[in-house]
Amino acid sequence: MQNGTRLAAVDLGSNSFRLEIGRIDHGQFHRTEYLKETVRQGNGLDDERNLTRDAMERGWDCLARFGERLASFKSGEVRAVATQTLREARNRDDFLVQASAVLGFPIDVISGREEARLIYQGVAHSLPQGNERRLVIDIGGRSTELILGQGFDPKLMESYRVGSIAWSTRYFPDNKFTPHAFQMAEIAAKAVLDEALNAYRRDAWDVAYGSAGTVGAVGDVLAAAGWPTGSVNREGLDWLLGKLISAQSADRLRLAGMKDDRRAVIGGGLSVLRAVFDLLQIDQMQLATGGLRHGLLFDLMGRTEDQTDVRAKSVQRLVAKFGADSVHGLRVGKVANDLFSQLQASTLTPENLADERPNRKLNWAAQLHEIGSHISHSDYHKHGAYILDNADAMGFALSELHKLSLLVLGHRGKLRKLEVDFEDDLFVQQLLALRLAVILCHARRDPDLNGLELTREVENGKRFALDCRAGWAQAYPQSAHLLREEVLAWQKTPWALTFTGC
């Protein structure tokens, strides 16, 4: 990215929403502004795992303020993600539609492992480079991420459904601090985190780092009380536990370094942190300045080219893992992009293309369209879609993977049974290009595209026309037959396709 390019990251956490703004200077990101609001959306889930109206409105109000600050930013300069609360919320789409509108940018709900990867990237870029093996821990409002890594490379990532808000609500519901409540909270946290014992054993890492709210809040209190700055140790956690029990309640808690918005969730956060220390045999944890939003910014900087876009590497790994024919996938992708480009010039504006080049995602769908064959050749497009909807693919938001799964599902078969939004112009064009490419490459060799032209009729925006040179249909009768079948398939949708000029 050019010097001076502005970037912004928005982190919709379970406890706080954060906005980080800065500029690129010789390949490095320099912060110019940071906003944080305690929204505490994580305690707004009802018994049916739906966000309450009040929790949604708190989020919308905050994002509207962020949106005003981001009003002059372009689409490729901002990345917004949501984490565990919206992963859990059954009515998250109701929240996200308005949330994206008031923010002015799409909001991606990311998987737990993707959150862990981004946290590690943020932490790793904030530390001096070396060969130390790192354990990175992030205790959020409703989830805790554990990552093992070295340098910029995360080796093992996992997310566990235990956090400061969830544990405070469950074990300290009346804000009362008792020895029994802390004992129960720590036992329950260890029960959730117990499976991490083998993977994150003490001999697998050299230095432990803590990121984000809970660890930072504990570190601030300990530093204010005279403990070493920049770290947390077992003795400090025991001392803090004693202070909380002595106070008897969050309302009566008065500690130097403790921010007002942290008191209500410090009981749950401390319980989880103590459980992590005990389970993973941590004596001392270093405080890391980087975190999720910093990982978002570095990831955003890398999305300009496939070589540095971690999503491209995830696609390659999926292709290899499921034994898909990579040569054929690239062939289909090239043909699909040739066809899509013919539509692109006349139907897409520069604003549509400013953020994510749609041909890149079309390429990925082409490379992945046969991964379901590893399970069964019968209905392999359905198996491939299922894999993508349930995969942990680094770099991808859940919504991105779902869009790819819909392209894979729809690359063959009946369109009328495809549960997609046929009013989404861009998706329909990608789907058409992919389906035509699969047909033209049916013999698994490079097709003859000379004289083939795909256009969208100007007078009727929902009609496509595929024309070919004289004699093409006679030279390739099977392809022509399949294309005529494709014309019939589109008749079951709001769109139409004609195949003429042959």
C-alpha cells in the first residue's frame, strides 16, 4: 500500500466495540486515533440465544458514532468483524443488517479460530522478532483464544466458550464476591479448558503473552499496586483475588488502576485467568500491546495481492486436503474469469470493485468446486458446499465462506432449488460465469473460446446472451447441447439466458 493510505479496523467484541484508525508509513501502520465504547453486548443474549432489543440498540448507537468518523473512508480501507456474541446470536442477521448500514461498511462474523489467528498476528507484529515459541492468550467477554506460534506463524489455534462476561453473569449474578463463587467459577472454567492441556502443554512454549481486556485490566491493577509493570504472575493473581473477596461485591470494589467499566466483569475474568494459569502451568505472563484489531489491520494490508492474502493459501490447503484436481480448477477459473470480465466492464462500477475484486473470489470458487468429490461423486457439489460452510479456513469470515459455498453448490444442477438472493447482481454474474465455465471445460481440457461472447442486454437488465461464431456448435456438439440445457435452467429464475449466433 502507498504511504499515507488510511486504514481502520472495527472490533465488535462481547464487552467493548473498538475503532482503530491510522496511516501506512513505509509499510508500517501508525495509529492516529483510537475509540472504545463499553457496549457489553455479551450480556444481552436471552435464554433463546437471541440478542435483546436493548443490546442491539446499544450496538447500533455505538456503530453510528463510529460510522460518522469513517464517513470519508473507502471500502477497501476498513475492515469490521464481530466475534463470539454474534457467533452465538440466533438473530444476528437482524442486528447486522442495520449495524452495517449505520457503520457504512460490511461487518464480518468470524470463526473462533479465525479470531485466534488475527489475535496472534496482532500480538506478533507488536513484539521484537525472534525464535521464541509463544503462547498467546486472549480472554474476551464470551470466549478465550489460545494460540501457539513462532515469529509471525501461528502453529495451533483454538477458541473456547468461556469469558469474563459469561462467567460473571453465571457465577457472580448479583455482583457478590465469595470464596465459594470463585471456586465454582474456576472449576467450571477448567472443565471447559481441560482439553487444551495436551496441545498447549508447558514444554510446547517458551513465553506466555496475554492480550486484550481481562489480562490488560488485571495488569493495570497490579502495576498500580506496585507489582512489576507489563506482566502478571501467580502471586499477583492471589493478591487480587483476596482484594475482591474482601470487597465482597463489585459495587464496593475500589482499586487503583481499575476502570469503572471493568468492575462488573472482573470476577469472571479473574476466574478464567486463574484457571488458565493453573491448567497451563504459567508462572508469569507478559502483557502484549497488540490484539485482534491490530491483526485486522495487518491482514487488511496483505489483501492487496494473492501472494500475501492468507485466504488464497487457505484455498490451496483445502484443494490439497480434499484431493481436488488443481489443474482443472485453475482451468475453470480462467474461463470463468474470461466470461465474467466480459460482463464486468458494462455492469460493475469502480465503487463495486474498490474493496474485494470479485474475480478473485470467482477464482477461489472454481478451484474449490470439486472438493466434495473426495466424499462422493454423487452430488459432489452438495458435499463441497457443506465442507465450506463448516470449514475453519484462515482469513475468511463466515459470510465469505457461505458465499463460496453457494457458488460451489450452484455450479451445477437445478437453479430453482438454490436458496440464494437472485437480486444480488454480482453473485448472479459470478454464478453464471462459473456454471458456463464448468460446461465449457466438461472435457477437462482447455476449451475453444474464440468467438464466444457473453453480454448483458442493456434494455433488459436481467437477460444474458451468449453468442458464438458460425460453426462453433457443430464443432463442439456436446458443449452446445449442455449450453442449451443451461438456457432452460435459467428460465426457472428471475433471470434469462439465450444461446444464439451459432
